[in-house]
Amino acid sequence: MEELQLQLETQIAKHNVPGASLALLHEGDAQLAAAGFANQPEGISANTDTVFQIGSITKVFTATLMLKLAEQGRVELDGPVSRYLPDLRIEGATAPEELTVRSLLDYSAGMEGDFFEDFGPDPQALERYVAACRDLQFIHRPGAMRAYNSTAYCIAGRVIETLTGQYFNDALAEHLLRPLGLEKYGFYTHDVLRYRTAVGHTSDGSSFSIVKNLRLPHCMSAAGASLSMTARDLLRFGQFHLDGGRTGAAEQFISSAGIEAMRTPYAIVPPQNSELLMGWAALQAGATRVTVASGATPGQNSFLIIVPEQEFAVSILSNSGDGATRLFLDFGLSLIKELTGLDLEMPPQGTTPPSDSQIPEGDALDAFCGTFCNGSRIEIQRTGDELLATSKAKVPGTADEFDTDTSRLIAMGDRVFGIVPEGGDQVIGTLEFLQQEPGSDTLSHIAYSGRVFCRERKIG
């Protein structure tokens, strides 16, 4: 434990992370470490009892609770969402039969996924949020593609409210968090005041400051806006999944088959042969699958990794925007390799495009041009023999937009382009063009940063 503590202290200094907490389980032995500050400007140190926001890891909690309700016979995962939310409207129309409860949880629901409007702090906010989804559009047919989707999880949270007769946060606490023996958690600011609480930080490279907005809108709690807990409690949740749905009291709370099914792909869809899983994602380490979840909220970042075959789990919580990601990619990967022997296969980062990469010239470029939408918009234009992609975001409360960044697109394969930021020479990610209808002449979608964007169209 002393070595783990020393390494964490070294890592947060190396990666300029104000504070972090880590909990590790290996072959039945649990270890904890914490370093740095929960609130750096105020000099409040972080310890192993500090609660951090876990962000979108909450989605796995939401999916787990839905699975519990399904095993109780209260919801059918493959049943249409309209059965449970008959008033749900997308594009002004009743939700289609293809929109199932499962599709809300496996990122294939298809509606705009980053609907972050604020409907107030009160418990009725989620109901108002879901009512406002009538103005959203479908980016793709439900089940046809995988695209990260917070909106779908908010709708799933509303399904849970109708099934339990409780507001989402209350339902999650009563039907999952407390039965699993979690001890220090909270949803609202007034909940977490009873604990030593981490706040989000931003950095100019030399000093830290507290982020302006401490939380995402509370109506998005089911997607990850609210839940805070200790690294120890997040590890307990991971151990529950490791133990096949058994609680610390050895109660079979959810069937082992159901828990295993959450992390087992049951369909492969575009883009790039994506797996459909309930809440989780997966990485490969040779023939072994490593189950992962991550989250980000304003100035906070989290990771949870489990390896069922090895009885291994680790949770990493930090209070900077990409702190847990940096710790995972450096310290976490080496820790996993040291303790389990597994060498995780990570997507390449920051590669230089091949010198012989050529973007099609002349009229061939026109097929890639257009405006693609998913809440925000990406405009792809031709400039001579080069493609430029400009991201456009809405000004909250107005119809105005502003450019967030512009990148060059470098051909790297069949309809796959490397993204090179303006003024740079390194590929930082990929953008893939897709066809929803096989054999079509139209490139109808792009996949970028886990999201899918469709060609701009009018609703109606």
C-alpha cells in the first residue's frame, strides 16, 4: 500500500493532476491510495474518503438497475420504450417500435445524444427533459449504429422513474446503491457536503483554479451528471460485477448470467465493427477482454476497469478534466500488466500520417462535403485539394453558433480520415464516413469521437 501511495503521488505530479484517489482489488486483496488536493486553491487535501464525481460511469449503474428491474419482471429489455413512456416524442412523433429499452442502454438508440439543456434542480426536471426530446431528431435508425448517447440514458432514467414510482436518484439509491453496501455517495451538492468533496479544476499550466460550473444539469443524473462517491465505493460496484451479481453479503442480487450478458457483445454494428454492450465498453489484451467505463464532468474524470478472469478491478478518480485518463494510460496500464500479465491493446494516439497519404482530387472530394449534425454540427468543406472539418456549437439559449475548431482531414484508408488540428502535423484521431444504406452512393454519416453525425436534414 505504501508503494501504491508513492506511485500515485509521483503520477499526479508528472501529469499535473491536482488530486486523485485510487482503489485496487487483486486476488481478494483491496488497497487504497489518495494524493494531492480535493480543492487545491483552498489547500484541502484529498484522502481515501474523498468523494469525486464519477460522471458517465453512472451509465453502468443505470444499466445495472434496469437489468435488476428486468429480472423482477417489471420491464422487458427488448420491449419498445413507448410501452413505458407512451408520451415520448422524438421529431414530434411517437417513438418507433424499434426504439427498445435495450437500445437506450447499448448506445444504439439513434436520437441526438448530447442534449444538455438544464430543466432545473428539482426532482421533476427529468420529466421536463424527456418531454423536450420531442424537438430532437434521429441521427440513425434505432439499432443500426453505435453512437455515444447521454440523451438515451436520460430517457432510460425516466423509464426507471415510471417503473418504481420514485425520482431517479431515489430509485438508484434504494434499489442499487444501498443493497450493494455503498457507504459514501451523493447526488446533489447538499448531499456531498457531509463528506470531504473534490471539486473540478482547470489549469493554465502553472496554477489551478476551480471550474466555473461544478456540475452538469441535474436532470441528466441517469447519464452521469450527479453521482459522486469514493474510489472505495466505486471499486465495490466493480467487485459486484466481478462476483457475478453477488453482494458483499454473498446475496445473489442479480443473476450471474445477466451480469455477464451486460459485458458480452450481442451485435456488431458500424462504425468500425462496434460492439453493443449494456453500459460498458471493452478493450482487448490478447484473447482476454478487459471491461472498462469512464466518465467526465466539469473538471473531473474517472475510470473503472474490471478483469473477471483475473479477479482484478481498479477505480481511478481525479479532479481535472483528463486526469484519470492520463493516470490510466500511464500508471493504470502498467499496473494491470504488472499484476495480471495483460498488455492492453490501445488505439494509436498522435501518429504521423503516412507521407504517401493522398486525398482524392477534384470532383471526387465533393462526395465527402456537407454539414453533419448531432446536436452540434461538423461542416466539411473542400479547399483546393484538401478537406477541412469545422466543428460548430450552439450558443446556449439562442439560435447562434460559433466555430470551436478547424482540422485538416488526411486520407488513411477506405473512407477513414486522420484528423490533424489546424497548425499541427500530428493525427489526433480519426473520422470515418458511413453509409446507412449499403450500396448507396451517398455518404450519409460520419463517425467521430465516439459519436455519429448525420447529413443535415429538416425534421418533418
